[in-house]
Amino acid sequence: MSVSGYRKPDIKTDFSSIPTWLYLVIVAILYTFGAYSFGHYIFAPENADTLESISEVFYIVIPVTMDFLPLLLAFAAIFLFITIILAYVIVWIMSKLAQEVTIAVCILFPLFMIGIGALVFIYDPEAVLIALIIAGLGALFFIFVIWKFTLIKRSGQFVEFSAKLVLDEKAVIAMPILLGIYTIITGFFMLFGFLEILSLFTVQNSMGETELTLPGYIFAILFEFIYLIVYLGVYYSLSAGVISYASDWYRGLDPDLNSAMKDVRQVFPIIIKFAFAMATVKMIMQIVTSAGRSQARATDRQYGGGAIIAGIIGGAIAGLFISILGAIWMFMNYFTLISIVQNKRGLKDSIKDSAKTTWNSLLDVLVGESGFGLTTFIFAIINSLIWILAGFGLGFAVSRDIGFGILFAFIFLFLGSLPYNVVTMPMKVAFRSFLYSYAKDTIEGYKKPSRLPTELRTEFKTLAARDRRKRGMRDPTQYF
């Protein structure tokens, strides 16, 4: 249902089903090998002592746990209820005050840097260069904040929208929950899979060190590569559902689960291609970086002395080069998944659209990412402080021991952060969706409705027209 008079375009797709079937085959391979590895580890005679030790721990822990089971269940239920309520309260506050917090943080942070620079100079007048660098960076950042105040305000507005989406469309909370469960299950199979690889391909070299053989190394890489494809396929599919919700909500529609699932189903083959591409790039970067480290160690063992310095420098240069290429790749794909879901086009067209949109909205992306990170970080600190104080207070009240209070503080911090992370994780995906939709509106002249306030739409429309006249940047996709 639309609350803005806007009708979502019904885009027909006819993508090949081969990526979907190939993905399912890869999933079957991963879990079959994981199940086999688990069974082999359990029944292998050489693991009997380890399993017996684990069983003894369970025999000790379970009776103690059973004695306090009613109390533990009651405490867990109350604790979970309070953490969820507090997480939603913080998100509600973010939906009301995120813009003000973003602006305040962006103003206070450079002033803080200037103050630190002044304190460094007062404490040690001879460190004037360090003081000038710190204070100078703060001053430059402060000038940028004043110069691009509208971008910062817009970033804060989109953070508020992200929080409002979580409050209005609670179905998006399923994304981090399902992803967490899936990560635990897959991690379990991954653990035993790697143990199986180690048991099959581990040998001792001439130095008496344990290492993988070349076939084992290749098999481990393939196993990790398969895991990455499967994991990213699930992660991007869940993210695509949030993108569908966020995109419809931003346009004034009333999104539902059926509409989101339809969007994901339509583009699932392209999502799998995207997962394969991202996994490939990640593995290449990891292999090159690992090879550089291995070469440096081999050089050190063989030649020693100054040769290791040359190896380290060469590895550092190679690592820097790979990092730059990886950053460029991530820059190009900042909006790719969102473009796939909204436009329902192929992977190549979506990457080109993402690169073009990111380039033309570079400051929005940089300021938006920084603003979102700072704002959510501030609220994460608030949430953490609440649970640290609550845990320490309860632990100290029960035992009258500071060490016990500190232990409870860490436990409460870990458990209390989980619901907050769950409710804020979809916000990052939604934030990028809003940023992409706004960037498209900037190019198209705000022809489509959005939830931006009228005064901001008018202000941004004027600024966008002026920016388009000033912008002389080339479109990077012309080189594709």
C-alpha cells in the first residue's frame, strides 16, 4: 500500500537459473564435507582422549547448572527482555536525535583535536610540530564541517531514517538474527572441515615444523573459497531483503515480506554472481598477502640478516598495492547490491551504476559513512556504559568483591551488546539504500516522492542543481 501516491514499478526479469543451481551444488558440497568431517572426528581413535576430556567437563558443569536451572532461566528471560527494551529505546532516541548528535559530534571532534594539540604544546613546548599537526588537522576538519554543513545534516537525517525503518518495519530484524544463526552453524562445519584437512595433509618439514603440503594448502584455499561464496550469498540475500524494505519505505510505500521476498527471488542469480565476484577478490587478496608473508619467512630462514629487510619491504609494497586495488574494488561496489535490487539489472550494469553513483556522490558517501559511524559509535558507548555499570553494580552487591564486579561487568557488556547490534545492523544497509535513492533523486531532479521533509527536499533540490552545473568530474564508467 502506498501512503504517497507512488506506485512501485513492476520490473520483469529473466535471468539464467544456472547461478542458483550452481550455488545449491556448492552449498551441498560444503555441508556434506562438514558433516563427514564431524563424523570422522568423533569416531577417530586418536581423538578419543580429547572427547573424553570434553565429556568430563560436561559431567561436572551440567549437574551444577541443573541445580540453578530455574534461577538461570528466570534471570535469562528478565535480562533478555531488558536488553531488547533498552536497545529499542536507544534506537527510538536515534530516530529522534541522530541528526543533532551527528552535527554535535562532527563539531566537537575537531575542537577536541585542537584542544589536544594545545595541551601537547603546553605540556612539552618542544613538541610544537606534533601539536601543530594535531591542532591543524582539527582546524581543517572544523573548516570542512562548516563548509559542508548541509552534507552532515543530511547524513544525520538518513541515520534517523534508518532508525525509523527498524522501528516501523520490525521484519528487518530477522536479517541479523538469521545471519547469526547461520554463521554459528556454518562455523561449526568449517571448524571440523579444517581439522579434517589438517589431519589429511599435515607433514613435518626438515626443520621439524608442522606445515600443510601443497595439495593440502590448495584444498584449504578451495574450502575457504566455497565457504566465502556460500556465506556471502546468504548475507547478500538477507541484505537485499532489507534494501527492498528500505527502498519502498523511503518512497512512502508500506513494504511487506511478500514484496521483499519477490525482489530477492527476482535478482537471486545476480546476487550469487556478486557473491562469487566478491569472494574471488577477497581470496586473491588473501593469497597474495599470505604469499608475501611466507616469502619473507623463507628469506629469513635461508639468508637472514639484511635479506629479511628487503623481503619485508617488498611484502609491504605488494600488500599496499593489493590494499589499494581492494579499496578501489570496494569503492566501485559501494552501491552494487542496492542497484541490483532496485534496478534489477545484471551484475556488470549494476557495478557500472554503482561506480558512477558513488563517484558523483563522493562527498555524500564519505561524509555519510563517517557520520553514520560516529553517531552509532556514540550510542554504542552509551549502551555499553549502561551495561558495564549494571553488571559491576550487581556483581559487587552480591559478592562485595571488586574482581567479581568487574567479571559481571564484562559479562553484562557482552550480552547487553548483542540486542543492540541486532537492531542496528540493518540500519547500515538501510542507510546506504537511502543514500543511493537520494543520489538518484539528485540526478533525476526529485521526481519521485521520498520521506525527506519538504524543506529539505527544496534545499537539496536547489543545491543539487547548482552542484550539477559546477561538477566537471568525468564519469569513471566511460572507461569500462
